[in-house]
Amino acid sequence: MKILTIGDPHGQLDKIKRMPLKGADLILITGDIGKADLARQRYFENVERERKGLPELEDTPEFDKKCFMEIYDSSMSILKYTSKFAPVYFIFGNVEPTNKKTRKRIKEIGEKLPFFPQEARNIPNVRIINNKIANFNGVRIGGLEYFLDTNWVVDFKPREYNE
């Protein structure tokens, strides 16, 4: 059995299209499926503004919706593309717009937004395995949803951590 694992694609469908998807029996995606370039750019702009003593840029409802849709659309594109080759099992990363995050965002910006997990379940050959044990052709696969773990700081002690 051939299992292809894709880690943190961040919406890079062009790179996925160059992967050897044909012949895979199962594709595992380990979260952070979508592209969050707009949100990431805004974050770093505000870090730079803070460094210069300038006020933070405020996010408008329009900007929030644009960020959300960038993540949603790029995630759906990757799932739809990869599922043409083999069953796709995936977990959420911290980028994916879960239904809980979406409901909160709808209240904040007053805009109707698509529910990603619900829409992903509607794609043939796609299965969300967050915090579940899935069986695939006799192989048990555990899908542990993302978590924030700072143990790497203790182990690796990056120089810039305190900065």
C-alpha cells in the first residue's frame, strides 16, 4: 500500500500538482491546507508598525472576509484536486476555518460565510479524521487535531526566542 502524506501545503496547489499522486492508495494531509497570505501579511505589517511606534492597522469586515475566503477557497481547491487521485484523509491545522471559528467570524463581521468542515465532507473521497481513529484497508490511522506545543523551545532554545 502506498500512502502519500502532504504536510502543511498552505494553498500551494501548483506544488501539489507536481507530486506523484497517481498510484497513491491514500493521501494524508496534516492540516494547514489553505493559504493565509493576506492574514500573515497583515500580522507582519502590524509587527513592523509596533516596532516603529505606529498604531496597529484595524481589520475591516471586508478584509476579514477576504482573508477567510482566501483560506477557504484554497483549501477546497486542494481537497477537490487531490481527491481525484485517491481517498484523502485530513486533520485541521491552525489555518482551517472550523465551523466554530466561522460562526464567531460571522457574528464579528456580519457576513454569511461557508462552513468549511461541512463543505469538505461533501467532497467525494474526502474524510476529516480530527481526533479519530480511521481504518483504511486494515491500517489504523490516528488523526490528532493540531495543538499548540512549545516544548520545542525547551529542547532547541532558539537564540531569538526571547526577542
